[in-house]
Amino acid sequence: MRKLALSDEILMSIEKPARYIGGEYNSVMKDKEQVDVRFCMCFPDVYEIGMSHLGIQILYDMFNRREDTWCERVYSPWPDLHKVMKEQHIPLFALESQDPLKEFDFLGITLQYEMCYTNILQVLDLAEIPIWSKDREKGDPIVIGGGPCSYNPEPIADFFDIFYIGEGETVYGDLIELYKIYKHSDMTREEFLIKVSQIPGLYVPALYDVTYHEDGTIASFGPKYEEVPKTILKQVVTDMSSAVYPEKPVVSYMKVTQDRVVLEIMRGCIRGCRFCQAGMIYRPTRPKDVNVLKHYAEAMLDNTGQEEITFSSLSSSDYQSLPELTDCLIEKMDNNHVNISLPSLRIDAFSLDVMQKIQDIKKNSLTFAPEAGTQRLRNVINKGLTKENILNGSLQAFLGGWNKVKLYFMMGLPTETYDDITGIADLSEEISELYFANIPKEKRDGRVMVSASASYFVPKPFTPFQWAPMITPEEFQKRAYFVKDKFREAKNHKSLKFAYHEADITILEGLLARGDRKLCQAIYDVYQSGQIFDAWTEYFDKSNWDNALEKNHIDIGFYTYRDRSVDEILPWDFIDIGVTRKFMEKEWERAQAEVVTPNCRMKCSGCGAAKFGGGVCFENKN
């Protein structure tokens, strides 16, 4: 019988105690005396969000296949438990063993969203692990970060021992073998980290120096020692079909955000949208074999009892075996009353036949992402969608029985004008007109609803827009009110809805996305002021950030609103993602010239990702 880290009294006094007791179905228990390495995977957000993250499920399964390693999980305690743990000096613990994190060899933190950075410090603080990497000694856990935000690790560099750049299925085995030598020898922590830096894809920030010009831009960035590499090459799984994948994912006792089986059908995207970081950092596009997917789908459903399966990819429509896969699953799942969810469909590849089959009983709303209101701006961002694609896809949806459409847009995109944002209202109105013009009154099942939402555009590292300025929060608000008024003026305004995102949180996301090491102390000060769960509106307090930025002489405009020269050294330039800087510069120029770049299957643009030797780059070259 496991002894829980929290007493019954505490568990009864907090919200959703199932977040902290572990013991979930398919979770892995091992004898800690029989393993050499203890690894804890952390998602620095609440349990329900973290349990929905596919990357942790994959690594959890991969580590636990090793006889010498036991991998466990931890998530950010909700503020109610955070308060109790601080007051009663209860160290943060892993779910499976309920042992304190400070007893582990590794703490692996997933960096999925910039606004979780204060939660990283929360986890380290509650775990009683020194927050600053320079203060850790040999007996302390090795803190390693990975995930999309690790492609600019500099704003949090001083809190991590290692960043893993790339896909986790590749070099973790080398790291664990090296760690075992370090653990059982008199090797110092610094000696170990120098050896770690020589493993491809592993970045040790303490081994690099950065200097600055008087204007705040970077003057130089490089390693302190000769044996430490100048650039870090992203690690890539070239054969997705044989890559490790969990057949028995952990199933929670409570409802989580994505309460379903997740089937990853491919990585990468052929499209090349210029705003999309994922589309660049996960190149090249690598699909999984359809027969492998059929096996995993059946095994995971059998091993979890879940009643829904969803496909994971950046653009499901571009998976070439999608019709075969969906037909097979529909046939198998129909008798078992299992629902199939198909996210990430492109409106120009909209398959009404497939959607009819999988949503035959209940037609939920369909979601499309035009991203911009006019064709001019869609060309700037390389969306590759025409107005005709959008209208035709919406019409086919209405004819198929759907009457709710959700549209996603961004505001503040490079070169955006008021004509472009007027196009958001105009396009939404035209889609509603299609419904009234083509669906007879007797066939209308309730009122048509076209819901548009606009997010505040954030330029991200390793995109052609990494040099672009953001608009100010005041300008975003002004444009949002302008579009809202346009929706109110529309003829079919009762069938239209418009919503927009929080500007204060997003501008900080922009700061952290393209920031450098100067932000580490500010983030620490924000956490020290009591700030956690910044991504949650009810806990976000802008004044804590304002105070910390002022105290540390951080000019938010320097990181967000200014134009950057393509000659400037960027904080992430030492990372090699395969896609070349030259390609990014060329795409930035093409964006400003409103020129569309064809997708990878139409024509190779020579982005550089072919250096990894697999995927779409070689599809037709056998």
C-alpha cells in the first residue's frame, strides 16, 4: 500500500485531490531499489492540462521501457495546495512513488508555453531544488527542459542545467548512460555538463557567454571552452513508423482537457505558413505508416477503455493515407460506439464524406483557420488559402447539415491594414449569407452561427516573422473594437459572433518568446512577488510583471515593438533547426512582397530540412 505524501486532512481541504494521489490506470510502478536512474517528467501547469500532453506520454513510456530507469510525473500544484505546501513545508513529490522530487536524478520540464515560466520556478521552489542552476551541487537533480519553447531557451537559461533541442526519442539514452558514470564516480557536476554538451542536441547554458552592444542587442554569443560546440543541432526522428509510442497511455481518474486516445499520424507540416513556429521547427514532414497507426489505435483503445480517438498532427488533411485510416477506424469503431475526432483539417482539403461518417449522429461546429481577412494578407503569411476555398468549404459544410462554423484569425500581422481587419467581418458575413442563400427554410436546423475569434499575433523564433515588430496592446485593442463594430453593423449580425484575446497576457508572451538572458532575474522577481499560473486570467496580475520589469530596467518595447535588422544576432541563433537562416530571410522578403511560396509537395523551396535525410524531402526520390 502506497503512503501518500499528503494527509487525508489536506486532501479533503483542497480542490480536486485526484490531481495529487497518482495510482492512475496504466501508470508505472517500479521498485526504486532496483533502478539506477529516477526521472520525473514535469508539465508546469495544472494536472488536467499536463495529462493531455502527448509528449510526456511518449517519453514516460520510452523511459519506463528501460530496466535501469523509473520515470514518474509531476504537475504544478493548484494555488490552494501551493499555499498549504509552503506553510507546512511539504516538499513537492512525484505522483507514482509520492517521493520528493529532490530525491530524483532528473527533473525534465516540458516548455510548451511561455506564460508557464513562473510555474517552472514554483515547481523548483516547492521541490526544494535550488532555483538557480549555479547553486546546484552533485546531489541535486539535473534539471532539463525540452519542447517548443526550448528553441529560445535564453529567458530561462539560468534555471536549467540542460536544454534538449529536438525530439526526445533520439539521444536520451546517451544522456542516461553518461549520467550513470557521473553518478558512480568522482566526476564533478561541471565536468559532467561539459561531457553532456558534446552529445548532439543538448545545450548547457552555463557553458556559454553572451555580451551586448550599448543599444542592448547581442554583440557575441559563444562557448567558454573549446570542446563545447558553437551550435546545437536539432535532433530528429527520421523513421516515425518505428519510433517508440505508448500502447498503454496513462488514464486519469478525473476528467482532463483531452480525455481521449491520441494517435499521432505525422510530424511536421508541408505548408510553410510564415507565422507558424511548429511548421518550421518540426520540419521535415514525416508521416507514420497507416498499418502501424491501425495497430496503435486498436491497442490504445483496448488498453484504456476510452470512447474517443483523435488524430494528432499539424495538418491532418495532408496525411496522404487519411481516407484509408478513417475508413478502417470507422468500420472498427462503429460497433464499439467510439467517436473519432479529426482536428487540423484544412478548408481547401475538406472531406465532407469523411466528416459525414464520423459526425453522423451529432454535427458539432466546424473550425477553420483563415488567419487573415483578405487575400492580400493571406498571401503575406503564406496561408495558401483563397477566398473561394473558404467559401466553398463553408458551403459544403452547410449543405452537409452543419450550421455552426468557427473561424480563427490573427490581428497585428506584418503589413496589416484596416482594410485587412475589415475583411474579418466581411468574410464572416459572406459565410452566413451562403447559408441563407443555399439552405431552404424547411431544412434549417436551428440558427446559423458564424463565430470569429482574433488572437494577438506574436512573432516567434525560427519563423520568417522573427524580425517583425508586434503592434502595441493599445493598438490591438483599438483594432479589436473596430472589428467588433463592423460585426454589429453586419446585415446578419444576429448570426455572427466576434471575440478577441487578452492583450496584456499576449504582450508578455511576445516578450518571453524573443527575450534573452536579461529576463531571468525579472522572471524570478515576478515569482517572488507571488505570481503563478500566468496563463490563467483569474491568477494573472500584470502589476507584478510591470514592477519586475521596471526593477530590472527591462524595456518591453525593445523586445516586442521594434523592427529588427536581419543582420542582428538573435538570442537563438546558436541553434540549428535544419531550416536555414538564409531561407528565413528570403521568406521574410517574399512576405513583404506578398509572394506565396508553394508547399513542400508542390515544389521544394530548399529550406535546408533535407539535411536530416528523411520525410517529405525524399518522398519522390526513391
